[in-house]
Amino acid sequence: MLPVVTAKQMQAIDQQTIDDFAIPGITLMENAGIGVVQELRKSFPNLSKKKIFIFCGKGNNGGDGFVIARHLLNLGSEVTVLLAAKLSELKGGAETNANSVKSMGIQVDELDPDNLNRHDHKLRHCDIIIDALFGTGLNKPASGFMEKVIDKINQFEKFVVSVDINSGVDSDSGQLMGPHVKSDLTLALAYYKQSHLLHPSAGAMKETRLIDIGIPVKACESHKIQVHQSGEEDIKSYFQKRDPNSHKGNYGHVLVLAGSRGKGGAAGLTALAVLRAGAGLCTLALPDSSQKIFEVHPMEVMTVPLAETANGTLSLKAKESILDLLKGKSAVAIGPGISTDPETVALIGEILPQIQCPLVLDADALNALSLHKDWLEKLKPGTVLTPHPKEMSRLTGIPTDEIQKNRVATASKFASDHSLTLVLKGSPSLIALADGSIVINPTGNAGMATGGSGDVLTGIIAGLMAQGLHSSQAAIAGAYIHGEAGDDFAENQSQSTLIAGDLLRCLPETLKRILP
């Protein structure tokens, strides 16, 4: 998995690289500049014919910009550097590379409030603007003159490239502090920072790529990075090829407790997702009146009618039947469409302590937990919870907007406090593990913001757990596969027309790429 670092961690890794591995900072700066130019050549095969303006700050990010200027000039590009500082203020690698740029004859203009508009005509007719103002060092909103410089970069709607991270964006929180550069391409140096991947800051970056600047792997390992991003190879490593001499019993039997009057569709989506994820068997237990609908569809799912209330929800009278159904099950999923009828909530409280196999709780099962938070302590370690932000707010008592501003910290603390696995749904979804570590899921799109999408995710995770994946692996892989199915549909059809059933239909092709 790819490490995802904070600004403070990146600074420490840089320093250790310099101190312990004898790689000078100016070498890292050189590697960064070369890497940026290599990526630009991928996007612009005719880069040598482009007119390029580079906005540099006085720190190391500006130093990267000066290195970029040198290598672009060597390619034949027409390069101008606009320095949002005085040359006399530069130090270290930034000063050295600025002197090299000047000696090569590249135009370097010092910007100030009086001459900021002097280059408007040339900026209007340039091809590329490179943002090398701040990097990861910014910890407060840009203001005054620097705010005007950021506005100048955005003003002409050119192809904008940000070096490391967009100027004006805080590296760690995923929040937009204030004025910020809007980029077409952001080139992260060495490691992704959290704001490369978390919204809303990630929304300021149309595309983000990672550049290797030569930092030794050991320099990162010693810092105990707690946040990572999953990738397809990570997901593939969780699966083994199926034994040709096997049967349905080898791949687990999932019990789904879901549904109520008017919400049988949620139950059906979850149950079918269990089977699409590869589980051998699925039993869907739901209120008697809802169960009658499922006698003909879906045909692959076994159904069991349970005692119901006058409102068509699961009744306390269903307890003994459910306890009997739990025998021999490989995993259980509870919640989609189950309702928050008081009697149903009481039933959930009665059966939770009796469940010994892997468990996924979603939707109204989470709402039941939020009404009885002491039940959290009765859950088996490794239980998976899959809340969206509003459900997370109910579970924690923290306002939704505060959760969204601190998603990583909130998810990490909740999972470690309760020794469980938490999938905090959103853009992107975060998987928090019992040890407090976080995995950021890279797949999925806005088209998946549709009713039933979460029900499919619940079924996928339960289906994977039934096949023997650890709860953390099932949650990480489930979120990845779920999002990838949505991306497949969006690529071949569109985001706006995606419905939850489309995720089920795309799962076979998605899994074909991942399964051995």
C-alpha cells in the first residue's frame, strides 16, 4: 500500500534522508524538478514548443520551480520565472538553483504589488503555468499579496501544474483554507499527502500523479505511517485461486437480516451482492410479508419469513428463529431496510451478543446502535460498521460537518476505541482498523451517490468475510471492488445514470480483473 503522509512526517522523512542516508537536499530538489519535467513530457509531447510561466516562492517549492525552469530551457521551451519574493531572500537550494537559472539567461522577475499585472499579456498567450509557490509548508490561509498571486495563476484558465500540492491548500486536513490554486495536474513529490486524496481539497486537482524523488524506503519505514492508500495489487494479494475440487460449502454461508415493509429492495441488493462477491450460499431472513415477494426473485437467494410487527418490521418474536438461523453461518449482515421500529431495535439488541461469526452492521442497525451506544462493547472484535457521515454523527454525537472536517482522525479514534473495523463512506471512503490505522480507498465516483449503493457494499463485505477474509481485508477489498464496479459503469455508460443494480451487474467483470 502507498504511504500517505502529513506535512510534518514528510519534513521528518526529508531530514532523515539528508542526515542518515547522506542524500543532500539539493539532490532531492533536482530529482523533483526532473520528475516534474518528465511528467510534463508525457502530457505534452511537443513540450519544447510551449510557452511556460513558473511562479516560484522563496522556499524549497520555489527551488523545485527553478530546477524545472533549467530543464525546460534545455528542452527548448520558452520559460519565464515569476518570483513572488526578492532574490535576496532566497536561501539554500532555492538560492543555488535561482543563480543557475539566471546564469543560463532565463528571465526571472521579482513580483510585487505594483508590477503584478505587468505580465498579463504574456500570461494570456502562454500554454502552461507552473505553481511552485508554497508546497506543503502552508498552515494558514494565503492572504494579502500572496492571495493576489494565487488569483493571478487562476485568472487566465491555462493548463496549470502544481508542484507537490496546490498552493493555498493545507496538506493534511483535506480542507480548503482559503484562496488556492486550481490545477489541471498536481505532481505529488515522494508520497501522497492526505489532502491529495481527501475532499474538498482533492477537488481542486483534476489529476494527481506521484513522483519518485529518490527517498530511500527505509526513511519512511521508521516513521510508522498510519495512513495508506490501497491499490489493485494489494487487493489481489488477499485472494487465492479456487480449488477445482470444491463445492458451495467451501465458500461460506451468509445470513442477511434486512428489509421491512416498503424496503425489501435494500434486502435484495445486499443478498445478491453477497453471492456476486463469491459466497457459496446466502439466506435472506426478513419480515413475513416482505418475504413473499422474494419467493420468485431473486431466485439464487434462499429466503426465510420471520415474525413481524403490525408495521411490517421484524418482531421480537423472531428472536428464536434468528438464533436458530445463526447456526453454521460463516458471516452475518444486518441493517439494510430493517427500520428503526422500537421492537425491531430491541430485537437487534437481543441478538447482537449471540453472534459469534464475522458481522457487518449497516444502515438501521447502525441507527439502533446510536440509540444504545453501550451495545458497541458487546460486539465481537473485528465487527465491520459501514456508516455514512450522518450515521457516523449519530454514533459519535459529533456534528456531521465536524466529522467531514476531521474524517481521518474521527474514523481512526472510533475504530481503535471500540476494537472494530469502520468503513466511513464518502469521497473517498476510509477504512479504519482496530489499531487506529487508516486505508484510503481510491475507487468510486459521484454516480454512486444513489439509493442502494451502500446495501451492495454491505453484501460484498459480508460475502468476502464468509470466504475467509479477515474483517479488515474484507472491508478494504470490498470498498475497492464496490468503487471499481461503479467506475466501470461510469466509464462505459455515465455517472448520472448509475443505480445500485448496475453495481451488481458490473461486479463480474470487475472481479474478473482482480481474482486469480
